[in-house]
Amino acid sequence: MKSRLRKLGALNLAAAALLAAWAAYWQVVRGPDLAHDPRNPRLLLAEERVARGAVLDRRGRPLAVTVWRDGRAQRVYPHGEVFGHPVGYRSLRLGKTGLEAALDAELLGVGEVTPWRELERRLTGRRRGLDVLTTLDAQVQAWAWKALGASAGAVVVLDVRTGGVLASVSRPGFDPNRLEETWAQLQRAPGSPLLDRALLGAYPPGITFRLVVLAAALSRGVVTLDGPAPCASRPEAHKEVRWRQALSVPCDRAFEGLVEQVGAATLREVAEAFGLGTPPPVEPAATAGQLPQPKDLDAARLRRLGTGEGVLASPLQLALVAATLARGGERPRPHFVAALRPVGGQDLERGQVPPPTRILAVQVARGIQAALQEATRSPAGTAGGEFSVAGLADGGPGRPGWFVGFGPRSSPRLAVAVVVEHGDAEAAARAARMLFLRALRVVR
């Protein structure tokens, strides 16, 4: 009898242990994922009884707020279409996008951080979600929007020191304040105004991809900056050009040959280290772009990689390439969120931003910085040296206009990528010049 009781007790203990482990798994391990899952019924219930937190720029200026009208909560976006894509929208009928979707649980205060804060919420009767302090800067965003003008395209500005996204502009855009009344029109409008080109647009990078090709060649010792670059079809032409000058002159032949020397596998490895071909780890989600697999490249297609053919990249990805070079070969972690802010409380970190990852030796990155400065100073370089900027511009018939670079040259603070869909190199460089001229005055 006692033996049976002992066995039954052991069985009950084992069952209790399994139940505790199961509960711990779903609450501790899977809890954060479930809290953020849009199918979570707690989010739907919270929509009706919780005042949604505000979305703020890095200086605390409101980008999205909740106001009460006739006893009902209404979401208001003070900057309208300027922040339409990165902040996104929240609509009970049309859903959510942008940061409004990515940070839904935090803005509603669901599963916010610890059980103690949940207890505090219940005891104090607080029915307001957390405010989200972003890395975005309202001034820089407005200037980037204006710099792009009426052109279809995108601008991304990164803080070189932190990886924070200071501006993320996509045009054409939409006004989230008038979303429901203009929804049918937006769906039919030419130019896909609902598409976030800064994060989800995938464009051929053109010769800006040569930054990656040159980085791969220098880091593997295939060439040196002072070595000769065969930039012309005739050996006697351009014979004075060195690789440090190769970004400054028409040099398709040299880069096509350089890709062959580097090899498809090595080039893909370095490109992935820069963040190409993989989705950037940001919220909202961003495109991976496209990198061809080495096995799919014959000799002709491999050579064409020297002009970026076969590659697709987003403005965010190319801004990250510029930031990596500006940091001396360290790739920062791009992010939109600086902190979460409870009402009347101290800011809470939403997970520590991982430190930058070194992908290039310092001397390699410094060498490419020098080559970019040559490109900016030369007649072929259109970035505008008077603004202390280093960058590379590209574009032409049937190709988007690009500018990718950083500034100031001596101590970079900003990394910028501009794409103009139906423009040229000068259009993209002109937008970058206007933006750098203003933004460098406020980002210290």
C-alpha cells in the first residue's frame, strides 16, 4: 500500500514538474513572441480599453498620438505624409503598418516588460500603453522629404555612430490622417504610394556596388590601392589610373576583370557581410534584396557584377554599406527604437542594441574612404566636395539615380543613400547635397 502511494506521489510530482516546465516555456520563452503576435486576442481587447502610447522622434517630438473625440480614441499623425511610411498607420478597418504594427504590443502596454510592471498597471489603474522614443529626427526627415522633391524614390539617413535611423523617406507617400477616406484612390494611384521604398524597394545598385567589389579585392589582397587599374580597352589609355582613383573615372572593364579575380563565392561572402542579400534586422521588416548564387553565374554574368548587374538592394542596405565604411569597417546594427517610455516613468531599454560587427580591416576601409573622396573631388564625382562629403553617384537611361556616401569626410556622422527612380546621378547627388547641408548642422 505504501509502495503504491509513493509511486502515485512520484507520478503526481512528475506531472506537476512537466506542467510547470510547459507553463514556463510558453510564458518565458515564447511569451514575448505571443505578446507581439497580431493574432493575440489581448491586443484586440486592449484596442478598446487602452489609450495607445505615442510615437516620438529622438527629441521627444510627437509623430503619432492618441486624442479623444466624442468619447472615442482617434490616432493623429502631426506630420502627415512626411512620416507616413516609417511610422505607418493604425486603423481598425485597414490594419496597421510601419512602427505602429511592429510595436503594437508596446504601444498598447501588453506584455510590456516584467510581471511587476503589469502588477503596477493593475494597482494604479493605468490604462495607457508605452510611448516609443524612436531614433528618427523630425527635422532631418522633413529635409530628406523636401530634398527628394516630387521624384519617386527614397532616402535613408543613418547615424554612423549608433546605427540609428534618423530619416526614412519614401515618395510618393500618403497621409495616414486621411487613410480611410483615400484608401481606394491610393490603391489605384500610379507609383504605388503605399509601398515603403526605403525599406522594401529593391533596386539595381549600379556602380555603387563597386564599393563592395573593391572591399572584397582589397581585403583578400587581390589588388592594392596603388596598383594599376586597367580602366580602358586600349592599354595606353588611362594607364596612369590606380585603384584608389578607379571610382573617379569610367572603369567598367577594370571592375569586370576584378570581379573575376575575386571570384563569385568570395564576393558573395563580403556582400553578405555588408548586409546585402539578407533582410536588415530592423522593425518594421525590410527586404533582403537579391544576390546571385555563385553556381548560377557563368563567366559573362560574373563579369557584369562589376557594374552591379544581377544585384538588387534597398536604400537602407546601401546606407548601411556607407555607414560601415564610415566607421572604418565596423557594420552598425540599424534600428528605429531608442527606448520605451512609461507615463511618468523612466525610459526603458527595449533590448540592448548589439555592438557593431567588424567586417573589414581598418586599413581596407580607410583606403575605400580615400577612393570615395577622390571620386567626390573629381569632375566625374558628383557628390559635391564643398560640403565635406564622400560618396559615389550613379544613374543613366533605364537605371535609377543613386547617391551613396557619408559626411563629414574627416569625422563621419551621417551615412546617406538616395535613390531617384526616374532620375540620374546628378538628381540623386543634388538631393544628397541639399540634405547634408542642413542635416550636418543639427546632428552633432
